[in-house]
Amino acid sequence: QGQLVESGGGLVQARGSLRLSCVVSGYTFSAFGMGWFRQAPGKEREFAAAITQSGGRTYYADSVKGRFTISRDNRKNTVYLQMNSLEPEDTAVYYCARKRPFGTSRYHEAYEYDYWGQGTRVTVSS
């Protein structure tokens, strides 16, 4: 089965930056779109960003657009989430996920993803 391992989370002050990484193994990385979701304490998991197989299209939640950038390196089997201008509201566990290969183009929906990482925690202090 596929395995997704996130890293790069930590404690950062407001207006600071972090870059999250997700390393994939066990499947052909370049054949799948990828997404980042996040879940704050007491909140439902929500969409943050997604990218298509070749990296030609990206999608962002309104809450992160202009601050976060998703990218991928298919040679390294890695997807990234660059997070700038972080705010306390960005505090959450961030999850990397694989897009279902025969799903729809609804990249914002969690049900369109079939493999998930364990998550990496991001805490933004004020």
C-alpha cells in the first residue's frame, strides 16, 4: 500500500513561515494528484491546497490563498506546502493525501482522497 509521511511542522510566531514536506512511497507518485488538508482542535478537517499529477494546476482554500503555495517534485516523490504570513488561525495538524485516481475534479472534498499521512502539527503563536 501507499505510504505518505509528512514533516516540517513546528512552533512558529505569527507572520512567520514554514515549509511542509510529504514523501510518498509504495505507489507511482506521478500518476496521482495530491492535496493538503488541516484539522484544528475541535474542528472538522478542511481543505487547504491541491495539485494535479504533473503540477500544471493548483487549487487553494480562500483562507490560505495568497499565503500558501503547493508544489511537487515527481523525481523526489515529494509534495510541499510553503506557508507564509502564518496566523494563529492556521494552527492545526496538517495532512497530506493522495487523490483518488478515478475520482472527480472536486479537489476540495476529502472524500476524493484515498490515502492519508499521519499528519504534522503546526502551532502559530501570537
